[in-house]
Amino acid sequence: MALLGAGVTACGGAASTAATGLQEAPAARVTTVSTAPASAGRTPVGAAAAPEAAPEAAPEPLAGKVIVIDPGHNGGNHRDPKAINKQVNVLTQWKACDTTGTATNNGYSEAAFTWDVSRRLAKILRAEGATVKLTRDGNSGVGPCITQRAAIGNQAHADAAVSVHADGAAAQSRGFHVIMPEKIGGPVDPVVGKSRKLGIALRDAYRAGTGLPYSTYIGKNALDYRDDLGGLNLSTVPKVFIETGNMRNAADASRLTNAAFRQRIAESLAKGLRDYLG
């Protein structure tokens, strides 16, 4: 605190001395001493505050991982039956290049469903540091063929690949299941074991995250093994299919057509991939 007002000198200042002709003793210098104890950790007045430490970046559990998501079918497949009915070799048999997929009784297509879920899933995985590749870039095209879908995962050297589907079984059947490859004396053989681990991780996370029951009509404990799917037979990386529910069943369809539930599906699949990749 200042002891004297600005512009005012002690005892009237030099002007008073000149008027009386008297010499005054020099004013005593006043020194102020702070008697307040210093508070621990308090920044001294006038001192620059230490810069705050930058917040640590959130961990990226999937950094360095490559994941391929295969949204089943495509919205334009129905426009080009010649292209999608072309026969391709899946090693155990010849099959159609692709199909149109199924739909709910109200016309919500499997292709639209798988595209929406796959985009949601990709967003989650990328936020966690993964490199994500999709086998198609929209829902208005045709294909690609099942052989090409497998090749995309192989060329990416994916750490994991998942093909997203929804089933079109009888109306009284419901629930989800995961399809895993069998050994066929082909390129998939070396990754059959890893694919099974991936499938179990996805099954467990999907059941816990969505509450949907295991399939009532196929597989055992929601696990099914097949040797006739080109997307699996031709894969050299760990890969599975997931039939996320039965679009022809009213209870399942009511969930699959709900946007908030599709987000839960994506989050559950992301957890399963995270659990598998460790």
C-alpha cells in the first residue's frame, strides 16, 4: 500500500521550505515490512504462474491395428441381376457373386442395415486408433463379389475382419449367431483357430451389449461353422460373419430398425474386436 499520495511531498515539500527560509531535516525514509507468513504453494505477487501441464492424450487401444468391415450385400444389387448372379469359385463350390440380401416385413433392407451399422462401427474403431477399411463405399452400388470382399481383407493384412449381416429365416425364429470358417485344405486353414477366437469374442460382447438371445434355429450357443462361404474360404486373415438378428422375426426386426439400437450393435461389435485384439 502507498504511504503518500501521488504528487505530494512530505511536510509540504520544497515549495514550503523556500517560502520560510528554514531548512528542514531530511524526512526519514519509511520502509514497509510484510509480517504476513508466506503461504505454502502461493505464487508471489508479480511472479509469473507456472504453466499448467497439458492433459494427457486419451489412450488409443486399437492403435496400429487394421480392421476390415464387410457390410453385407449392396443397395443396388437388385438392379443388376446378371452381375450378382455371375458364378464365382469359393473353392468348395461355385456360387453367385452376391445376393440382394433380405429385408424386414416393412421393407427395411439388409443392405441398408449393414451399411448403417458398419459406418457406426468404423467411426468407433477409428476413434480408438484403428485403421479401418470397408469393402464398399456406399449403399447404391452393385457388389463387390464375395471373392473380392475376401481379397480386400487379405490385401489390407487385416488383424481382424468381420462381415456384418442380418438373417432372413422363418418368422418364428429369432436371435443372432456368428459364422466361423472350417478347414477346407485352402488359404483359410491357418487362420481357422484365430477366427474362432474372434467369433467367440464377438458373440460374448454382442450378447452382453444388445441383450439379443442366441439363435433359436441354427448353430450351438450362437456359433455356426461353414465351409461354403467365399468370404471365409478365401480369407487369409481372421474373419467371421455375424448374423445380428432375424429380420423376418417381429421382435428382432423392431430392434434392428431402431437407430439407437443399431448404435448399440456397433458398440458391442467394437468391444468384441477390442477384446480379441487385446
